[in-house]
Amino acid sequence: MTDIVIYHNPLCGTSRNALAMIRNAGIEPHVVEYLKTPPSRALLVQLMGRAGITPRALLREKGTPFAELGLGDESLADDALIDAMMEHPVLINRPLVVSPLGVKLCRPSEEVLDLLPAGQRCPFVKEDGEVVEATRR
């Protein structure tokens, strides 16, 4: 069994599609509904480091208090952005996927294919009807 963790929001179509592609590869991942069980600050920082992304790159704007909190201010330090994500987990973009092949923010959802050790078992069609190629590697 392959250890894959998906930081998931079941209300997000991109997150649902990524989760479905993992399962379509024959893998049952560990699903963390991060709005209910947010990662610790240390884990979030570690995941960003492993994914090679900055806090600003992980910050979600749509459907969040991004604007109200003034997070568009480019002069804000990374620590301030992380503080905001800790206080408001909805600011953490999703899905963030961890596998033995790496860590990645999977937007668009097909990005998850780079983290799977096996291709799709059968053709995959996203919720919007788009057909996803079997493998990306």
C-alpha cells in the first residue's frame, strides 16, 4: 500500500477530483479534512518546504477572508501569512497531497498524477466532464 495523504475539502471540486484520481489509481489515501483538523504550524511549514512553495503561493483568496484581512499586501512577511492560515484554515489552498514521490499543491487536480506510483486504472472523467489522460510521467 502506498502512503498518500490528501489535505482535502469535500466542498471543493478540485479537491474531490484529485481524491477521485488517487482512488482511480487503486490507492486509498489518508484523507485529512483540514478545515476540521488543520495541520500544526510546524507541519504546514514543513509541507510548504517539501512542496517548494511559499506561504503566499499556498494562500487561497476565493471564498476566504483574504481581502478583509489585508493579505494582498505584498509587504506582509511569510510569518504573518502563516499566522493567518493558522487562525483561518480556509486560507490554506487545496488539495495539498503528500506521497513518497513528493508534496504538491494539486491545482489543477491533474497535478496529483505526478505523485502517484501507478497510472489510472480506467479512464477518468472530472466532475466538469473533462477527460484526464491516464498518466503524466
